[in-house]
Amino acid sequence: MSSTLIILLIASYFGVLILISYLTGRRSGNDAFFKGNKQSPWFVVAFGMIGASLSGVTFISVPGWIEASSFSYMQVVLGYIVGYFVIGAVLLPLYYKLNLTSIYTYLENRFGDYSYKTGASFFLLSRVVGASFRLYLVANVLQIILFDDLGISFWQTVTITVLLIWLYTFKSGIKTIVWTDTLQTLFMLISVGVAIYFVSDELGLAGNEILSFVLDNDMSKTFFFDDYKSADWFWKQFISGAFIAIVMTGLDQDMMQKNLTCRTLKDAQKNMFWFTIVLTIVNFFFLCLGLLLTVYAQENGIDAHKDDLFPLLAKNHLGIGVFVFFLLGLIAAAYSSADSALTSLTTSFSIDILDIEKKYSEEKQVRTRKQIHIGISLVLILVIVAFKYVIKDDSVIAKLFVFAGYTYGPLLGLYAFGLFTKWKVKDRIVPIIAVASPIVSYIISVNSLKWFGFEFGFFILILNGLLTFLGLVLIRRK
């Protein structure tokens, strides 16, 4: 596939996104940017959230896990169902009752300003590192596939990418993203469907044979009850999945900001219900694709494993049609999470850190929000470029991404303490507890196999939240 054709494909894709931005951005102010004017149809939000949940990391990595982990990831996905139920039944009613723009405002009402700023700061740190890592992975793939041959440097690729995201989000933010995410989810699902069709055809499978082939294969083993010490043990993954869904969706401004654009609480709850069903099915299709790709590579003697599996087969072995849709799906998966991350980071910094709604006139609020949006874009560029030129080691970068996940533990502990107790806390000490908990959790995690013969895996999130909860119990006040 020629470089010119790839550039035209990417340009056309972003052209459509910018057109959507123009149509949704007319006569938009901060209310549209932060809340979407609370006019978003729930079914549009539900469909678009699929793409935001399945980032470029998922798009590349999940199919590559099959060879080593079979379908064990479905245990986590089944846990998500429980987590999303808690979000719909407990958290959404709370957010709508308080009429929140940023969900971390709850912490101010419940505990005080230090707790509020701590919760928002942990979100900002986690999202900056997480969003940068996801974009770094995709930018690296595009660099290898296209831009190296054109003599374009990595930092230029990243700058252009973030600039394009800024261009279609700067005017109306979440109001635009609700609709662009819908388009990007569609492209992602088409990409997976096309890949499944073509690789199945290469394997001589058709129709109902595909599902039978997948289910009969040893790599489709889903449930692991044998070894409780293993990271794949069912209850460890299932319970972790429930808590991951609660914190990375229900306690995450990025994901909740979309839900809060629905007209009513009932609409937001319908959105969560159907989003849960569709996301579960989509994850199963990703795993099926991974199994088919793994079998295809094995039967044809192709050395492709883990994160290289899908990109390598799509580019070199499955034809130009699969490669075109792979590129579209990859871009859609990456940018559907990156654009909402940019918007939520701008929202949280504006509302939670600078308190613009309390301190500034409406005109100055808009001006300040636009400046913050530019600033956050520059921060993302700098962090991604630092991954490439300063840190360099991909294993270290991946660990940074994993460590960013530790920052959700303090949020879990803070919200659990706020919802399930009536105690107040010594607000000034909360930041110390919130910083200490993930550090102690990390130390326990890296030594757990040696100390206890037990791998925490995703379960570390629960430990992190528990340590934060216990720390808050120690600093409670009457």
C-alpha cells in the first residue's frame, strides 16, 4: 500500500471528524464543552463509549494475549458487568443528584478542599501518563508503517496528531466527542469484523464454522479455578474486573463526563445498561480474532507474537483490504480515547484545580478554558516525546503505564469511605495517605510472589484502595 494512499486515508478520516466538530460546535460555550448542554441521546453515548473503553492498547494487545493466556481475559470482562451495575445503581444517581460537572467535586462536599484537590490530581496524573502511553504506541506504529519512509520525525508525527485532536475538540469539547466517538467506534468494529472474515477465509472457515472452530480450540479456555496463587485465577480476575470497572469508568472524569451529558439520570442508566452488553460482546470478538490470528500464524510458520501479531499479519499477510481497515481501526481506537482524555483533562484542571466557575466571569471562563486546552495538548506532546527520546526503554514505559493505574486506588478508597461511612477526616492529612497507599501497594506487588507465593495481578487495585480506606479510618475525626 503506497504512502500517498495511507496519507489520503488518514486525511479523509480527520476531515470527517473536523466536519462533525464544525456541525456540533456552532454557538458553543463552556456548557457545551464541559456538559454537552446535557442534550446527548443516551444510545449515541452508549455506542461511542465502546471506542473510548477500547483504546489502541486494547486493539493491538488483546488479540496478542491469546497465545499465552487463552480467553482468561473474559473473566475480567465478566467482572466488568458487576462494576457497571454499581456505577448505574450507586454512582450515577449521586452525580446527577449533585448536578456535577467534575465528579471530584463530590470529594470537596464530603471531606474538604485537600481531599478534593488530591482526587483531581491523581486523575490528572493518571490520565496524562495513560493517554500519552496509548498515543505513543499508535504513533510508533504509524511511524514505522509510514512516516519513517517520508522522512518525518517522530516528534513531528506526535505534534501533528495532537494538533488534529485539538482542532476538532477545542470549540465544543464533550459535545463533539459524543458524536466523533460514535464514528470511531463504528470504524473499530468494522475493522475487527473485516479481519475476522478474511483470516477465517484463509483458514477455510465460513459462517457457523468460525464460532465452532474457536470454541473447540484449546486456546479458547476461559475459566481458571485450579491455582488460587496464579494471576489467572477466576475469582481474582472476576473481582478485579468489577473494581477496575468501578474506578476506571465510574470514578474517572473521562468516562463519566460522557454519561453526564445525557438528559436525565434514567437516560444515563439506560446508556450504562446497553454499553455493558455491547462491550462484553465486543471483547469476546477481539479474543476470537486473536485466536484466529494466532492459529493462522502458527499454520503458516509466521513469527508473530503478542503486540506484533495483529499489525504484522494485517500489513504483510492478509491483503490490502485488511490493512486499510486495520489502520482505520487503530486510529479510531487511539483517538477515541485520546480526544476524550484531552477534554476531560481540560475540564478537571479548569473546574477542580483553578475553580474557574467560582472565581471568573463567564467570558474569562471561556478564555481560560481555551488556554488550558492548549496547555494540556502541549503537555501530552512533551510526555509522548519524552517516552521516545528520554526514557527510550519500552519496558520502562509500559511499567509507567501500569503504575499510572495505581493512582486509581486512592480514588477507590476515598469514594468507598465517603459512601459507606459517615465519618469526617482530617482533610490536610489526606494527600499523605493518598500518596503512601500506591507506594506501599507497589512494594507489596513486586515482592508478593517471594513473600506470599501469591501474584496479585489486577487484584492490586483492591489492595491499594483498602490501604487508602484504612488510612482514612486512622485519620478520622468525630
